[in-house]
Amino acid sequence: MRGLRGRRVLVSGGSSGIGEAAARRFLEEGARVFIGGLDPGEVAAALARLAEVGGVTDTAADLAGTAADVSDEAEAGRLVRDAAAALGGIDVLANNAGTAWREPFLDIAPHHWDRLLAVNLRGMFLVAQHTARVLVAQGTGGSIVNMSSINGLAGEADYAHYNASKAAVLGLTTTMAVELGRYGIRVNALCPGYIETPLNAQIASDLDDGFAAGYAEQKIPLRRTGRPDEVAAAYAFLASDDASFITGTAIVVDGGQLTAM
Ligand SMILES: NC(=O)c1ccc[n+]([C@@H]2O[C@H](COP(=O)([O-])OP(=O)(O)OC[C@H]3O[C@@H](n4cnc5c(N)ncnc54)[C@H](O)[C@@H]3O)[C@@H](O)[C@H]2O)c1
């Protein structure tokens, strides 16, 4: 991808799954990366794995991270401040942190609804707003990529809270693109389908053996689930200069799932 070398990239939720794969891809492209994550031990372990990436020549300058709960206003602000301090500014935000669990609509407890929306929507807003303020103050422009899902475009049973959060991320994304375009800040979203990550492994562990394979066979035209690096490639594209006239849209990365009846 063009233009990623030397870019200063904050990856929220960069300590696992898709976010870790994105951090890895940005490092491979020669970018400098700061990751966030909920759990300090998970962040430290991811940083150790990412330090092995070929492009990382000076670990201290190229790669750092911290634990912070993005649903908390002060923590989200600290995450962005720490990233800007470590990288000497920010050019790209992969706004990736999120969570999910299955819960039938009729059974969702209001405090479960509140927690999921607090992480997936409030957290996304807080990190995006703090980062956008940094970008505007720098006067450099930049790229923000918000993590939605195909669940933001169609309703999957037992995920009403998750689906609502991801649909709202698309509304957040279009409005940010409209308001921030004048500053040279592009804002887009990603809508992955079923990607093999620790989050999905956790969900599938409560379901039948072979759930993922059966799901792929029935629902995904490419007949397989996706890999984190296949979403990381879309993050890299939207962050790069190859996407310089793309803003306010979403890229679906789902093996064709949404196109099938
Ligand atoms: N795996 C999929 O099939 C899939 C599909 C579509 C969208 N997504 C989205 O992609 C993103 C990453 O998912 P994943 O599957 O890689 O999950 P994962 O559980 O492997 O990683 C989630 C990351 O988010 C972080 N996180 C979770 N809650 C947080 C909080 N309160 N504060 C800060 N960080 C927090 C975790 O620490 C971790 O780094 C999520 O937003 C998810 O909704 C995943």
C-alpha cells in the first residue's frame, strides 16, 4: 500500500484477533504502531509477539501500547494521549475495540445492553473523538477506520445489542466523514463477516462442535470463514494513500455472505 511507511497508527483492541493482525500488517508496511487493549497481560503478550515482526527495527520507537477500557471517558482519553506521546502524533486510527456475546432478544437484561453499547458504541465514539481532536490540532489530516460488522447491515438472531451497536457505528462513521472532511480527515468503516478470532472461538465454544465449518458451508459463498489478516488488509487499504478519495463508506469483508439468499 502507498503512504503507510512512517505513519503513526493507533490500533484500539490491538491485543487480540483482528486488531493484532492489523497492528502486524501496519508494522509490515513500515508504519509505527501503538496498541490498546482491555487486559494488561494480553497487551504485553501481543506487544511481545508484534516485536518479532520483520519491519520492527527499533522496538521502542516503532511499537508500544497500553491497557485502557475504551468505554470509560478518562481511559479513552488517556489511550489517545499515550499513543500521541509515544508516536509523536497520530495519523491513523484503527478503531477496532469491541466485544460480543449471544443473548436472545427476549432475554437481554438492560445492564447487558448497556455494557455492550458502552464498549462497542460509546467506546468507539470516545476514541474517535479524542483522536480526531489530535488530528485537527496537528493540521495533518488523517484516516479513521471504525469497526462495524455485517451485523450492522443485517440482523443475526441472538445479537440484537451487538447488531444495534454495529449499525450505529455506520451512522457515526458517515457523520464523522461529513464533519471532518474539511480537515482532510477520511472516515470509513469495515464490515467483516465471520472471522476466526479468540472472540468467535469463545462464542463457538458454547455451541456444537464444528459450528464454524457448518456455518461457512451454509451461509458463506466462499465456503470458509475469514482470517484476521484478511480484515487487516482492508484496514491497511483504507488507511493508505491508495484510498485517498474514499471517505464515508464501508467495506464488506465477508466471503460473499451478505449477497446470498
Ligand atoms: N471476529 C469476527 O467475526 C468479527 C466480525 C465483525 C466485526 N468484528 C469486530 O472486530 C473487532 C475485533 O474483534 P475480534 O473478533 O478480533 O475480537 P477479540 O476478542 O479477539 O479482540 C477484541 C479486542 O478488543 C479489546 N477490547 C474489548 N473490550 C474492550 C474494552 N472495553 N476496552 C478496550 N479494549 C477492549 C480486547 O482487549 C481485544 O484487544 C470488534 O469490534 C468486533 O466486534 C469481529
